[in-house]
Amino acid sequence: MSGEFPEIKSAHSLVAKHVTKEKWDKLKDIQTKTCGFTLAKACACAIEFDNQHCGIYAGDWDSYKVFADVFDPLIQEYHGIAADSTHTSDMDASKIKGTIDPTAPVHSTRIRVGRNIDGFGLSPGITKDQRIGVENLMKKAFANLSGDLAGTYYPLTGMDEKVRQQLVDDHFLFMSGDPNLKVAGMERDWPEGRGIFHNKDKTFLTWVNEEDQLRIISMQSGGDVRAVFDRLARGIKAVEDSVKKESGRDFMLDPKYGFIHACPTNLGTGMRASVHVDLPGWTKAGSKTLSERCEALHLQPRGTRGESGGQTGITYDISNKHRLGYSEVQLVQVMIDGVNTLYKEDLELQKKHGL
């Protein structure tokens, strides 16, 4: 990469706004200590593609510090936080009030967070040795889990076809081939050092070395959000304690930005709490109307095929919109209350449209 100020194809992205020629010239030759990451690598997606909203990734914790001239204002704008704000985590499930209306047609509940272990790079910048180091550490850490969290780790390398097919059928397997992850450098040395852990009941999962070193996931059928959150909190704690015991290392936790993630949009809690729920009334009202309503409730609606999958039928994935500046308990509460509101309004819309 020459030091020339690049053409940023995503002209409307946050990168285009916050990476000025002046900042570029100041930062372009800096390499981070942990991974030798650069600003050019960080902005690769915004430079390469024309469809990015954010367009930047961090290659290690240092990236957020040494490229702060770019990251700080960008993060403040994206998350709507003040320059001097701090982030507080709260995983106490007993503080959650109420639950989703048991009559609401909720298929399933899933809550995920990202976590990254201090001393290793983040996915876009992590070296081959560091990635294998994370995996080896996690193999030991998973072996310490007990009770309902105990399970099996399945490395992607040399995976048996029967195991692979089962993980695909369970919708647990993460794949290669995402153009964003590729250009951002997250698929280097694929599939080495990557894998999936899940417990016997398939309600507690951890992805190793995907977009973050760890994606910790709790899920089950139905709408018992509190049970899902409680298992997640216990699981995170168990993994954290086990990593500490095996290596003396902690998760990357920043007083300002909470839990550090590769993508700045995930900073803070890194948490997405979601339900799959049928909303026939809102479907009739149209997806634009639903999106606007969700915006007002601090929720994000998606089709049930994931981030860019579009919409099928009447089932929506409804999740918390925010990540940073709110605690985990607050965000789960927003999701529960919001889904209850949407369901109540859906019944009225069904009547109105004669469904």
C-alpha cells in the first residue's frame, strides 16, 4: 500500500467523513505493536467497496489508541455518545423485570456477545501464531466447563463431514466467503485456528476466531429471555474464569468503550439480544412502517435469514439496536418491553386489516 491518500469508494461512509487527508498523512505510516496493523488495513472495506456505512475495523486493541484521531469521533457519531462518556457492564439477570407475553408467537430467543482476550490481535490483524494461540487456550478453557455448560469443541480444520453437516443443520456453522470479512483480513489462513464449541443441549455456543476471537451465544426455543440471559451470564463468567486460570489473561475491557471488538459498531456490550417472532399485522402494514416503529422503540428488525438475508413470510428477527452507553441488563429490558409493545400493536393491526 503506497502512502497516497486513497479514493474511498464508500463516499457516504463514516470513514469517508472521518479519514481526512490531514489525518491520513499523520497516521498512514504508523504500525501497531501487537499486529503491525495500519490505517490502510483498517479502512480496507470503505476503500474497496461502495456500500459501507461504517467501513472500518480494528486489528488489535492498540488500533483504537494509535488511530484515535479517526476512531474516537467516528465511534462518538455512530453510537451517539459524548467524548468523555464511560461504559458500565451489568450482567445481573435478577434485575430483568417481567418477560415476553407467553401468548406472543415467539419461535426462539438468542443472545450473543463478542469477547477478545488481551495480548492477542483482533481478527482483522491477528497473526497466524496468535490465532492458533487463542484456539489452543480455548481448547483448555472449554475443557473446564461443567454442568449444563459442558460440551465439545469442534475445530473447522479436518472436520468430519457428518459433524459438519450436523452443525449446518443446526445453523451453528459459520462459513467463509463473506466479502467484507475477506477484504478486512478476517479470513486469512482459513480455516486454521477456528472452531465451534457447544454444550450437550445446544443452548450454549462459542465461535472461536470468527469476526471476534470469541462469539459467545445463548439460545433456546420459545420466549424465556431471562433464562437465555442467565445462561449467557453464567457462560461468559465460566469462560472468563477458565481463560484466566489457564493463561492469566483477561478479556479486553476499556473504561470508555467497554468490551473491545473488531468492529467499532459492536463496542460496549457487543450484545445482540433477539427473538424470532411472527408479526402478521406489521407485515401487512409494510416493512418501512415496522422499521420506523422499531427505531422509536430502540429496536432493529431483520429478516429471519440474518443481517443481509431479506425478509421471508411473517417471521421477523427483532433485536436491541444499541451496544454502547447502555448496560446488558438495560438492553435486554428494552428488547423485552419493545417486543411486548410490537405484539400488542400487531394484534390491533390484525383486527384493522381483517386478518
